[in-house]
Amino acid sequence: MARRHHYRRRMNEPAELDMTTFLNLMVVLVPFLLITAVFSRITIVELSLPSSASAPAPTAPAFRVEVIVRETGLEITNGQVVIAAMPKAEDEDYDLSQLGEYLVALKREYPDKEEASVLLEPDIAYDHLIRVMDVVRSVELPPEGEALEPLRVALFPDIAIGDAP
């Protein structure tokens, strides 16, 4: 009979939780999460978006660089007239080196110009937009003279994006 009474007293006592295994797991997970958080980085692309309170329009239309990314290829316009058209290459990729050459020629002609627009058709992949923006922003020129390293030249760093006409 004494055994039964002892058994009932154990049933009425609250159960204790063993937190040791949970704490061991946390000791391993917290440093792991902190270490991996350092390796993830977010890249931010700065864009110049047009505002509704912009300055009044000048009387003479100013030259502006527009790169239009189409399904069939790239076009460079001055806002009204197509200056150059570059169809897609055979491997279905845009010819970014030729785009860079045209933009370098435009920069030599208009050295004070800093703004450019990149206009896209609706179904263009985001990766193509970023690659075209990188070329419009700056280009790498081959080494000249005694220089051993290629030279990176800024072209049109203030980029606005929009829909292609």
C-alpha cells in the first residue's frame, strides 16, 4: 500500500523540462546565423527618376542619350532619331561591346553630358537591363601606350529607366 501512495505523489508533482538539448542547439545555431549574415550583401543601383516638379522645358530641344532595349536588339537614339541599331548576335545575346563603342563616341562628342535613359520593351529580362545600365554608366577601354591595365571610363552615370516607345 505504501508503494501506491508514493506513486500517486509522483503523478501530482509538476514535470520538469530538460532544456539542455535545446540550449545546445541554440549555441550552435546563433553563431552560424551570424556568420552567414555577413556574407549576404545587397547591391543598390541608384537611378535618377524624373519628378513632376521639374524645371521648365528649354526652348531648343537638348541632346539626350536613349538606349532602347528591344527583343530584336539595341537602339541608340537622341530622343527623336535613331543614331545606331545593333541587332542581337547569333547566340541571342546583346552586343554590349559595340554599344560601349557607340557610347564612347557619343561621350567624346558631348563630354559635358551626364544623363542617359535606358528604355525597355515589356518582356526584357532584368539581367539584360542591369548589364546595359553597366555599359551606359562606364566602359573599360583597352590599355594604351605603356599602361598595363585597362582603363575604366565613366560615360553617362545619371541613368533614368522607362518603357520603350
